[in-house]
Amino acid sequence: MKNLIAEFRAAILVTLVLAVVCCGLYPLAVYGLAQGLFRDRANGQLIVDAKGVIQGSRLIGQQFTAEKYFHSRPSAAGNGYDGLSSGGSNLGPTSKKLADSITQNISDFRSQNGLATNAPVPADAVTSSGSGLDPHISPSNAEAQLNRVAKARGLAPDKVRELIRQNTDGPDWGILGEAGVNVLTLNLALDQLAAK
């Protein structure tokens, strides 16, 4: 009986120690390191304007529909870019619904951007990302939208092209992934240019 009580006491003590370490000390240490070393990233890379108003996050896309803005890629997250419903469409390559959706998106993209009916359309312009929250579009997608945005804003295409270049993020660590244009930062840069 004494042995059983000793084992029981040891199990409770180990559980309490692990609860304090794993549920208290470790999370506090990780939080402290993140705030000390990577404060911007740990807090969601929020974009704040001159008045202190949060415009969004560099990490989560937003829906833009006006002609004067670059449009984000389609989103399957809720009603579009809903952070609480992150996820892809989960439609497979043999899905008629997926094929119909892509066909419609291709037609809409060409129509919105004044492209010929046989003009190539970047894949990211007509398909959603796995999370549905991707803030980037490909440089070719941005280039396809350039003339529409430049015309709607009364800007020279070369000026808009320069803004695209300035808001293009390279591959992670220079080798992982592909370059992507952050739609939110690009559209905010266009608005700042208009304000001047």
C-alpha cells in the first residue's frame, strides 16, 4: 500500500511540474523570444497608416473589386478571405464544379482586364490557394492587370510597373518558392500615390 501511495504521489508531482513547464514557462519563453526577436512577425505584420488605423496584414489577403485596384486571386475561404474559414475548395481535378469555376474565372479575368479571348491567363488569377488567404499574386498576374489599373487611375503604365516591382517579395531566403506581388501593399502604394 505504501508503494502505491508513493507511486501516486510521484505521478501527481510529475504532472504538476510538467503542467507548469509545458503550459506556463515554455509558452512564456516562446512569447518573450518572439516579441524580442521578431516583434513584427509575431504580431501578424500589421500595416498601420499615418493615422494609426490598421489597414490589414502583409500575411492575409483581402478582396479588391474596383477597377483602380489590383485584384487578389480567388479565395475559397468562407465568402472570400475569411480568416475564420481558412481552407481550399477541396475540389479534385476531375470535378465538373472546379472546371466550370475555372472556365468562368478565365472569362471574367479576360473581360475585366480587356484581354483577347485567347490571351493566356495566369493560373493564380483563376484558382484559389490552399489556405484561401494568400496575399500574393504572381508577377505575370499583376502584369496582366497593369493596363486596367493604369487606365483607371490615369497613370503611366511604367509608373504602375515600378510600384509592382517595389511590392514584389522574392523567394524565401532567396531560393524557396517564387516571387509574389503583395496585393494589399501594392494597392496601398497606389492610394498613397493618388493622395500626393
